Amino acid sequence: MIEVSCLLRLEGVTKSFRANPNPVEALRGVTLEIKAAEMVALMGPSGSGKSTALSLAGLMLRPTGGTVFLSGEAAPDDERGRARLRNSFVGTVHQSYAVIGDISGIANVEIPLEYASPRLPRGRRRELAREALGKVGLGEDIYSRRASSMSGGQQQRVAIARALVVDPRLILADEPTAALDGKLIGIIMGLLRDACKAGAGALIATHDERVASCCDRSLTLVDGAIV
Ligand code: ADP
Ligand code: MG
């Protein structure tokens, strides 16, 4: 029985990818837990499996072996159940931002709100999206700019606003400050800390000691295993 305050547990998770000439063992039996109100850094060299671990936790990939638990329950097998959890429980910041380039910053942030239950009126969605963009330090003048015309750092902040706008229980952020300078790193880490104080849990992949030092503890992956 897993405590319900445990938002995420990976238990003996392995993941191999088909590749030529040999399969890649991206994760080799990873066990980790994130509790409510806890902010945890996931460190390790490039290629050590950080993004794979976050994608498995966010139900974007399925493990080759082991189990992913969200809120104490094994992740569902069916795609509908997985999609429901992705929309309602998890907020994900992708390493490559994954913003939609041909729509505005504000329209990107409204996307997860369109799946909210109960349904939010259009005006409220816009208001929440504006608030979220303000919190990541973006000026009003760029809210309605096409995301593809934004700098990397601006796109990264749109991605962070989009992940946080739904107040997710579990935040999975993949190098969320890689394109940001020191002052913005402070702002973003402050936002993540506020979310955790309000009861969320966060797992943050990072190379940056400044980011890790803002977290409650750090885990390190080397060659697909926690060391
Ligand atoms: P990190 O985020 O720590 O840089 P990744 O999780 O992206 O590491 O990658 C871990 C290992 O898995 C790497 O060797 C990478 O090349 C491999 N890998 C990741 N995704 C795939 C994929 N879709 N197909 C094949 N190999 C992959
Ligand atoms: Mg990565």
C-alpha cells in the first residue's frame, strides 16, 4: 500500500528503446517517490535518462518493466485513462518547450484550460492565461504574438505558464530554465516553490546547480540508474 500523499512513485522502472545495432537501455530499474509539497531535482549527465524518466512519469511513454504509480494507483493501461490523468493531474514542461508556433502565446496557455472540468467560460480561460503569463515575467505586449516569433527564453516561459495554469498536482519540468538568465531562474523557481507550498509535488530535471539548490533534495541518474 502506497501513501496517498505520495503523488508519484516509479517502482523498478526500466525503459529500453529499439535502436541500431543494439537497443538502448535508457532506464535500468529506477525507483523514486515525490510526495505532496515536495520539490525534487533530477540531475545527471546528458543521456542519463532524465527526460525518459519524466516522460514515463507524465504517462507520455510506457515502461518496458516496473510500474508508475500516480496518487498511489498504478497508471492505467488504456489511452483514455492515461489522457485524463495527463490533463487533470500532471503539468509538464517539455525540454523542447513544445509550444505551438503558429498560434499566440496566450492561445498556447489556454489549451489545457479547454479540457478543464467543469468547463470554464472563454473569458475566464483568457483571464487565467493572462495571469499565468504575467507570473512568468512576460510583458503584455507579447501575449498575442505568434509563439514561433518568440525567443527561446520566451517560448520556454510560455511552456511553463501552460504547465502551471491548471494548478497541477504533479509538476514535471524538463530543464525548465535552460534558456533563462539568473533573474528569471529565480522567478521561475519561486513559482514552482509556491505551487509546492500549495500542495503540488515537482520533479525538475536540471543540469543547473542553482536550480537544484532551490529544491528540497536531489536525485542523480547515471546511465539510467539512480546513484
Ligand atoms: P537525458 O534527458 O538525461 O539527456 P534521455 O532520457 O533523453 O536523457 O535519454 C536517455 C538515453 O535514451 C539516451 O541514450 C538517448 O539517446 C536514448 N533515447 C531517448 N529517447 C529515445 C528514443 N525515442 N529512441 C531511441 N533512444 C532514445
Ligand atoms: Mg533530457
